[in-house]
Amino acid sequence: MGLCVELFLEGARVLVVGGGRLALRRCVQLQEQGAVVLAVSPEFMPAFESLHGIERRTAAYEASFLEGCVLAAAAATPEVNRRLAADAEARGILTLAAAPEQGARAHVLKSEWEDGILLACSTGGAFPALGGQLLGALRETAAPFAARLPLLRRLRRILLDRGDEASLTLLAELPEKPEAELAALLEALEKKQ
């Protein structure tokens, strides 16, 4: 069993160990989240040449590369991944890995944003390729909620600011209401402000 969290990595230094496809994917994902990425590997696949803004060091992994990092991503051999995870844990740094048996405390869930809603799923490493199909089903399910999200966001702010018991009760009922009813309620509440 795991705890799903959303990490905010803007400006955070992150180490990615590995030079293959998984390491490349991790570098891109982390950079998209605003992380300052250092990739370390004795060899990098040619596709790394197209990455801009990611520091690369052609070297074998050493624990000293963890200096100043808040997160480490293990994308090398199982042996190197286990060593990285142990070194990172000793320093209080969270480690991501594709396989939990490699000592990491976290792995990246298959995820995407759908109109303001973060959709994520995992098979716990049993069959990661299934994630795309699962996300497709989640996307279909989330679509009606995503359409109402802007209204819900504005209503939530108003009702929380009011803070009385009736407003908090109404707030709990909002997710069940259709879009037209939410729009009418928002209009009425905004007129009272």
C-alpha cells in the first residue's frame, strides 16, 4: 500500500542516475515540473543530446552526486539503483524507482492533467503498460467533473469565506449538483457579496 502525493519541484535540485530510456523519461518529467536536473551515467543514449537545460555528467554514480538534492531518481541497473536508494535514504532524500524491490520509497504514477484535474494510476509495478488504458478510462470518467471545476472552485472560495454552518453544509453538497444549478447558485451568491 502506498500514499499518493503530488510533489512540487520548482527550483529543486534532483539527481537522475542512468542514461537509458527510463532515465531520459525521468529527466523530461522532472524538468517539466521545474526541477533543476543533474543526470549521471557512464553512458547516455543519443537522445540525451536533444535535452536542453539538464546538466549531464558522464561518470559512474557516487554518493557525492546527492549533495544538495531533494530527490533522486533511480534509472540505472538494479545494483546501482539499490546503492543510490540506500545512500539517499541515509541522507533523508526521497528516491524514485521503477521497482520497489530496488530500495526506493517512491515510484512515479502514470498521470496526466485533464482540464484542471490530475489523473493518476498505478499497478504497483505489476504491469506498468496498463497505465495508459487505465488513464483513458479515468479521462472519460473525469470529463463531466472537469467541466464543472471552474464553477466549483469559485463557489468553494465564497462558501469557505462565509464559513457559517449553512455554507459548509452546502459546500459538501456541491459535487452532486449539475452545472446549470451550480451556475445559478454562483450568480446568486456573487450578487449578495
